[in-house]
Amino acid sequence: MRIVIVEDEAPIREGIAKILQKINPDYELEGTAADGQEGYALICRTKPDLIIMDIEMPKMNGLEMLARLREEGYQCKVLILSAYSDFNYAKQAIELNIENYLLKPIKIPELKKALQQVEDSLVKEQNREKAFSIEGIFLSCLNGQIKPDEQFHSMTRERFGFALEEPAEVFAIWLGDGYEEQKKRAKELLEDVGAHTVKFASYVIEADAWKMLIMILYRLDGSSQYTYFQKSVSPMLCSNLNSPIVLLWRHVDNLLELSTVMEEMQQDREWNLLLGKGFLIRRRDVENIKTVPLKHPTELEDQACQAVKRLDRETVSRCFKALFQYYQEVQHTPEEVKKSLIRFTWSMINAYKEVNEIDVDLQIQGILREISEAISWNQIDASLHKLFDLINEENKKEELPVSVLVQKAQQMIRKYYDQGITLDEIANKLFVSEEYLSAQFKKETGATFSETIRKYRIEKVKELLLNTHLKLNQIAELAGYSDPKYMSRVFKEEVGMLPNEFRKSAH
């Protein structure tokens, strides 16, 4: 809090300055004055938050100084310190909108309490001012947290030249994984668009959770800006920003609809799969698109399934390229395309499982979820590459130069490690002695049976910690541990931190 002291008695003036520092070292003393005339000049120059002043002073008394300041629009807070208890003085002071009237000699607890009240009042006013700003108003609309009355509309008209009940337009740009890297540049471009027009006012909101920038166009001149944004602004953004980029547009009858409209625009983003980069997606245009039912390409799916069984990645890639082309030959809804793609991918995964052991179900589910939520073909392509890399990684595990006996033991470990299978049980199933299997397993893999079991269980725990919100006792059960405390101890030995610490560090 920035403070000016206006007091004609030097000992009192200096004493108050020292007391202020003791009460709160963060108080900033902007200066002191010995009379009303000097105080007036100091206050006009420094514009403090608070004036601490006497009434009876030479040249210009305190009340005359304050009346002049009020006439000129200075609304800073005022504490009066006076030796006079005369009611007329107090009445005039109250009419000049002071915070408090303290009688000399000043008691420090009283002064401290009065200063705290001033601080609290300033904080409330600052919060109100922040809320009643363009940013605060639009964010409240975006969050659906505002219910304005006629007085509120009058205040926004008076201060900002518009009311929330008036029509507006919304332009949004989704930047996907490139959001953090490109949002500053994108915001500068949008603000430059708004700065070079008289047809509308605009404000740009950073919606980090959605990886979007939202540009609200208000104080419209009566005509829609859709064509201008479609023909000029959208191409400019596409040429200055890297993919992925999805552009969206909506008209709103009033800004109170903003929350609902943004939910709908979030859903509209997936039409980018059909319409492509640079197209300004508008709900009414989407509703007029004529689509045809999608016939699932079963023949192409069979080819991909056979190829994945042979681990023929080249043919699988060709199948997916042909699949993408097939989806784009005629217009289908994005929902149908993604459902078909998930079915195609799931069939291919099951075909792979027919000939190979694979224990990455949670990771596969994550990849399929990414496809279902995809907005661009780049996202889908990245998800499929993840899947291919996952299969390749699993395949490399199978290519270790080990005997058929040890291979079968490894397959049984992968299949039953979470069910408490023992070396003795595996040896019985493979018709060999426990000692022989243990020796061969260690010789060919470099790890003992128990070390291998532990490794699989720890990897399972990691996977569940990263990809689920399950509790530790549930994770322990799924990973084959009967005691979650024992699981935590083993996990720390292997990973160097407790499971909950691992989960927090990963997120």
C-alpha cells in the first residue's frame, strides 16, 4: 500500500512514518508534507492509495485540500488524525468520504486496525475491478458463471460500449500438441487482426486446457465477419503456423451462450478429418454436409490381419494408406470413420495375438482411445505408429536366441506371472525337473526365474500407475502381489521410489 502523510507537526509526521514501517514493512511511504498546499502537490504527483492527514494546517487546511482533490476526481483512501473532536469537523470529513477519523494522541492498536481496514477495502475493490474487466467478463461467460442484471448491462455499456445480451461472433483456433510452442505467435497474429479493423472489437482468450485460442468479436457493426475470416484470416494463420491447426467459427445471439457454444465447437473439431486444414468449420455448414453411410472395408482388413501375422510391416502400412484413401473417397461422418478405424485396428491386434504372446492390453486401449478422440489425421498416424512400435518391441522379445524349452517357459511367465505361478509349476507343465529348468533359464536369459517374474510384475505396476487411477491394493492384486506394502517395498528397490512418488513424477 502506497501512503502519503500530510501533517504540520514534524515530530508527529516523523513518528507516524516510523510506526508505519513497524506495523508493516511492505507499506511504501511516497512522501510527507507539512501543509495542505504542499500535500496537494505531493498527492497529485504520486497518486497514493492512502492519505494520512491532519485537519488544522497552515496555507490550506486538510479538509480544504481533500475537498479540492475530490472535486478533481481523486478517490484515494483517507485517514484523518486530529486533536479536534468537534462534530462539524467529523461531519465534513465523512461527507468527503474518508475511511476513519482518529483522535490524537494516536493509539498504535487503533491505527493498526484502521490501516488493516483500508488494506481490506483496497483488496476488495481491486478484486471487483479485476472481475469487472473485459477478461473477467468473458472468462465468466466462458465458464457459465455469470447471471447479469440490467444494472450490469448498463455498466458494461457505459465502460466498454457493449452488453452481454448483444450478438457476438467467436473464432477459435485449436493447435493440438503444438499449442504451447505456437500460442504466443498465434495470439499475436489474432490481436493484430483485431487492431487493424474498425468493424468490431475483439479479445483473445488462452484456453490452455483445450489447447485453443478463442477470439471473441463484439461491438459488431451489424454484418458478419465470417467471410473475412474465411478468405483472409484463416489462410494467413495457416501460412504462419505449423500443423496441426483446426479453425472454428460460431455466431452467438448473446455472449451468455458462450459456454454452451464452446462445448459444441469442441465437438465440431473432429470434422477437420473430413474438411482438412484451413477450412473454417461452422456448425451450420457441417449440418448441411451430405454424407453417405460407411461400408467397412473387410477385404482390406483381412489383408492387414494376414500381414501382421507374418510381421510384414510394409504390407500393413500399405493397407493403412489404402484405408485412409478409402475413407476420403466419399464423405462419411468423422464418427463413422473413427469407429471403422478402431474396428480395423482391433481386428489386426487380435490377429497378431493369435500367433504371438503380447501383454500390453492397457497400452493398446490407450492407443484406441487416442484414435477415438482424434481431430487430425496426423494424430491418427502417430497413434498407429505407436501401435507398430509396440508390436515390434514385443516381437524383439521373441527373437532372443533361446531354446524352445526356455521360450515356452517365458511365454508361460508372461501369461501367468500375475497369478502367482511358480518355477515348480512351469517345470511340471514342461515335463522337466525344477533344477534343470532353473539352470537353463539362467544360462540362456542371464536372469533367474524370480528376477524375471519380478521384472514383469514391476512393469505391470508401472503401466497401471501411469494409465489408471486404481488404488495400490487394486494394482497389487492385478500385478500378482498379495500384499500392497510388500509390492511398494519391492517397487522402491527396483525403481528407486515408492509407487505413489512414481505416479506423481510421471504426471
